Amino acid sequence: MTGARLILGKDVSDSIYSELAIRIEALRGRGTVPGLAVVLVGNDPASEVYVRMKGRKCEELGMHSVTTVLPEDTTQEKLLEKVGELNGDSSVHGFLIQLPLPSHIDEKTVINAIDPRKDVDCFHPLNVGKMLIGEPEFLPATPAGVQQMLIRSGIETEGKHVVVVGRSNIVGKPIAAMMMQKGDGADSTVTVAHSRTEDLPSVTRQADILIVAMGRPNFITADMVKEGAVVIDVGTNRIDDPNSPKGQRLVGDVDFESVRNKASAVSPVPGGVGPMTICMLMANTVAAAERAAVSR
Ligand code: NDP
């Protein structure tokens, strides 16, 4: 094999953005401008970057965007007040509280206070439950992005063995739950592996489609991958690199250079799953605006 086909989030997200542009135009024509609000507590630099990217994307798409930055010492009560305000703001169809929150605020309490109809991150337990029973209001952004990469790259998932490495509530568990549903881009036989899994390589080698969300730089090597498998790398890790101008570089959980010679298709880091998360967040916001416009 001379090298795997690359599955690039930029290409996949571009095609989704073109479809969203048509839907946004139609909504605007009917007097609804889809609105996304983001609340950031504190000044975590990585979170600030994400929040700016979300705002910029909204502008590009002709969506309404509101960003609220609250000081690090904001009380839980004040944040809940803000959530209540956004729940009642009809110009905001979806909003999210950027995580992580400072340690004096209980994330669960805040997430539970979000109106599930506006929960575009799909973190509210009601939305997680709806996704699990196959009646989703929203799909969580990163897992939905992974699924769209598979669907739009023409990768057959029906009957295939999908191994997900990682069981977090935001990536591993929802991806596994989505891939086992009935329907397009799913109908898979799913195995979930995690840090307590015995003999991980023997599990990952069974995967027709291997989805990795561990947060362990370059962990998955070619010997852990079946010849011809499809490999999706969700991992985003900064490692030291004296040759890089910033002294660091971004790598995935998959050892790309070795795995690309064994897999049939692989998503690189950067350039793979990365752009999909914001794209699916925008898609969720447009869907929420469409539902709000119908029920008006
Ligand atoms: P978490 O740290 O919450 O979860 C990591 C998971 O990997 C856990 O379930 C853990 O197992 C498992 N794991 C860790 N080490 C091992 C090991 N040696 N063997 C087997 N399993 C292991 O991370 P997230 O799910 O939040 O994120 C995963 C990665 O994806 C990170 O690099 C993150 O930055 C990236 N990410 C990228 C996004 C994007 O937009 N591209 C969005 C979200 C995340 P256990 O449960 O037993 O501890």
C-alpha cells in the first residue's frame, strides 16, 4: 500500500457550510436570523481562541452572534442568571457555556439550567437521552462531525466493526451511541475501549473503522491497526518541538506516519476532525432556528 486516502475536515465542512448557507438565506428571507451565543467565564487562552473562531464563523455565515465574557470570579448564581437570560432571548436560538468552567462552579448545575431546545452542544441530559434512544434533538458537535466525515467520504458503516478508543461524555460515549443507531452513517457493531481495557492492540486490530479519542499523543501505532482500516483521529495534543517556531506542534492520538501506510483512509491532525466541531455547532444552531421559526 502506498498510503491511505486522507479524510480532511476542511473539505467535509466546506460542503456542509454551502448547504447551511442556503438554509440560512431561507431563514433570513422569512425574518429569522439564526443566533448563537457563547458565554466564556475567565480567560483561558485556548477557550478564548475557540470563542473567537465561533464568532467569526457566525459572521461569515450571516448569523447573529453574541459573546459574553464574564470574570473568572463570577459566582454560579450570576452565571445561572445569564443562562436564564439567554433561555428567554428570542434572538438566540442556541447557546453554550464554554467549558471548562472555574472550579467553584458546578458544570452539571449550569448545563442542566440550559433550555434543551437551545442546547446546541448537546450536553443537557435530556438531549443525551434523546440521542441514545435514536430521537435526537441535536447531535453533539465533535461526534456528529466524525459521523459526517465518514458519510461524506463514502465510507460504509453498516455492519462494520467500529472500535472507539475513549469513553468521555463529550466524545467517546456519544460517538459509540451514534454509530450503533439505525440509519445512515451508523448501523455499526460497536466496541468501546478505555484505559481499563485488557490488551488494547488486540481490540483495535479488530476495527474496520477505528475512532480514537484518548488525548495521548501518537499512541496508536501501525501494529494496532488492521490492514485497510479507516482511522479517525479525534486527538488534539500539543507536544514540544524545538524545530517549530512556537516550540510546540499539534499531533493526534494516532501515529500518522506509520498508520498511513497500513490504513485505507485516515484523518490527519491538524486538518482532520478539527474544523468539524464548529461546523456541526453551526448546523445545530441553524436547525434550532428552523424549529423556532416553525413554532412561532
Ligand atoms: P478525556 O480525557 O475525557 O477521555 C480520554 C479517554 O481516553 C478516556 O476514556 C480514557 O479512559 C481513554 N484513555 C486514556 N488513556 C488510555 C490508554 N492508555 N488506553 C486506553 N484508553 C485510554 O478526553 P476527551 O474525550 O475529552 O478528548 C480526547 C481527545 O480528543 C483529546 O486529545 C482532546 O483534545 C480531543 N478533542 C478534540 C476535539 C476536536 O474538535 N477535534 C473535541 C474534543 C476533544 P478512562 O475513561 O478509563 O480514563
